[in-house]
Amino acid sequence: DVKVTQSSRYLVKRTGEKVFLECVQDMDHENMFWYRQDPGLGLRLIYFSYDVKMKEKGDIPEGYSVSREKKERFSLILESASTNQTSMYLCASSPGDHYGYTFGSGTRLTVV
Amino acid sequence: KQEVTQIPAALSVPEGENLVLNCSFTDSAIYNLQWFRQDPGKGLTSLLLIQSSQREQTSGRLNASLDKSSGRSTLYIAASQPGDSATYLCAVMDTGRRALTFGSGTRLQVQP
């Protein structure tokens, strides 16, 4: 089975901090994704990557950046954390375009 | 822009009942549709993936159908059990995008 691992289940950070959320997959998947999930708003796409060093903006990229230096790892970076970035962050991967997704268990981030 | 709607938002049924969850999408030009399950505070677990050329997929007590031309999918759960209690999300991959667009989910509670 494909495994997608998010390094932290819970994080508490202060306003203005630079925050790194890490995601690693172990099945050589081409595509990786970051979503955030908020009550009443559902899952919204932040960024995705379809190859090493390649990235594409999703629906809500403002305040975020990403890094994919190795195929198995996709990092989400909050340049200067703000309270409105308090959310559940979900990472996913897929073998390529038009294939099913596998999700990690999520990181619940609280910015105080 | 693709929009995905799930009705009802919440559903409570007694154990043993057969039930149907609905998903509709506005742009019928899709590659596939995927159903997920999410337990509280957890990540998403993939249940079924239907390619645009398929009409339905089955896994155990779950059956998902797809009517691409009308922009609808249903998830049928047979003989529901308390362990089926979760939020069920549908998501579509449309031809204009390389990432899934999600509905807001149906929260299901199966009463023992």
C-alpha cells in the first residue's frame, strides 16, 4: 500500500513564524498536493507538483510556498504564519494525472 | 470553474438501513470521480474511483455510480453499520485541471 506520511499531527506556532509542513510518500508517485480543510469551506487546493522542482498554484496559494527537491518529499511553507492560516492541512499523492489520490493523516496547525 | 455539491449535508439512519449519498458537479468534462471517507480529525481514505468511461464501481457493501452527462454520482451503502459513521466526500478530476475538486461532504451517523 502507498503510504503518505505527514511529519506532525499537531503543531502550534506563533504569528509571524516561518512554518514548514513536511509530506513524504513511498511509492514513487509523480504528483503531490497540498490542501487545507476548514469547516464550511471543505478542501481547498493550495499548491500541487507534477514533477521534481515543478509546482503549480492551486485556488488559495497566497501566503504559502512549496518545495519539491526530491520526488518523494513535498514541503508546504508558511512564510509568515497568521491566525487565518489555522487549519487542517492535508497532503496527497497520485501516480500521475487522472489517477486516484492517497492522503496523509493530516496536520492540524494552530497559529496563536 | 467546476463546482461539486453533496446532498444531504448530514444524515442519521438506524443500523441495517440501505442508504444513498448524492454528489453533483457542474462541468461534465471529467476524467474521473473519487469517493472518500473521513473520520473525525483524520485524513481521507479512498473508497472508490470511477473513470469517466465507467458507469459504476463496487467494493464490498459500497457501490458508486456515475452519470457523466447529467453531472451526478451516487454512493450506495448497503446494510449500514455503526462503523460506517464518518464524513463521505466526493471529488472530481475535470479536463481543465490537474487536481481534484472536492464537495463539502455528507456527515453520516449510523445509530446502533
